[in-house]
Amino acid sequence: MENATSFIIQIAILIFSVVVHEVSHGYAALALGDKTAKYAGRLTMNPMSHLDPVGSFLVPLMSFFLGGFIFGWARPVPYNPYNLKNQQWGPAIVGAAGPLSNLCLALVFGLMVRNSAFLIALGGPTASNFLQIATFIVILNLVLAIFNLVPIPPLDGSKLLFSLLPYQYRNIQYFIEQYGLMLLLIFIFFFSQIISPVVFFLFRLITGVGFF
């Protein structure tokens, strides 16, 4: 029963976080002149417009019962880069909007954890439950932000990298695009070992408490 409750809470937080991520992409594109997401009905916080059968249900279920930590994604919000006012930096701005939204969520709830002395003083199950939920929100959103900033297609970091690459280094872009799936699978295999130290550092930096 405890596992079921924990799973429901975690998947609710995951869905909220990935929906914020995708809607942020859509609004960034809209601000730069592309209305594709708006016309597709994706500029909404209604999760039903964003859920992905695999990324929002199957993967979270498997990751929770295999590792105890839930992970997943929502359907990518569509946008047309050719509609963006800034052709060079537009895709990078749209790509960065998602991870930045997750970092903002981590920062907001991390500051709540940092300044939670009053809740601890009150004690009781309510304070304890809130701190556990806020802590999970911080960790999950740090993981989502860092994972999506990896410069491998189709992750958001690839849009940032390709916008920064000078023209003479475009062969790097072609290589990454051609072998993106293989590179992504390799990264996912070593995912925990690579990003865990970064997540631990940022968690402590934001919350002021050590990781447990």
C-alpha cells in the first residue's frame, strides 16, 4: 500500500513537471513567432494533451519498480523552426525553455526546503510529508533539466549545441545526428553514474542540506 501511494504521488509530480517542460517549449516558440503549438492545442497545463503512453506510463512504472526512482517524459510540443523570428538562436531559445522551467521548479521548491525550519518546528506528519514531496520535486526536476541538456538529438541540449557550433564545425552536427540514437543509448546506460554527482551538488547548493 505504501508503494502504491508513493508511486501515485511520484507519477503525479512527474506528469506535472514534464507538462511544465513541454508547455514552456510551446510558449517560447510562440513568443518567437511560431504558433504551431497554439494551433495544436498544446499550450495548456491539461495533462491529457501531453501524455505519452510509453514515456508517461510504461517507463515511469518500470523505473519505479526496478529502481525506486520514477522517470519519464511527455509528448514533445511541436514547433516549426522556420517560423521563428530569429533563425540562428530561436531553436536554442525554444530548446532551453524546457530545462530552464525544470530548474525554476527545482529552485522554488528547493528554497522551500532550505527555509523549512518553521515546518520542522511544528513537527507532525504534515510537515514531514511536505518536505519529502518538496525534496522529490527538487531531485526530479534537476534530473529532468540535466538529462534534457545533454547535447544528443532529440534532447534539448542538441539544439543549444547546434546553434553555438560555428559553420566550419557542422560536420560534428552531422555526426551527432547520424549516430544520435546510439550515443543516446550509451549515455542512458551510464546515466546514473554521470549525472548523480551533478544532481547531488545542485541539490545541496539549492537546499543547503546534504543528499541522503
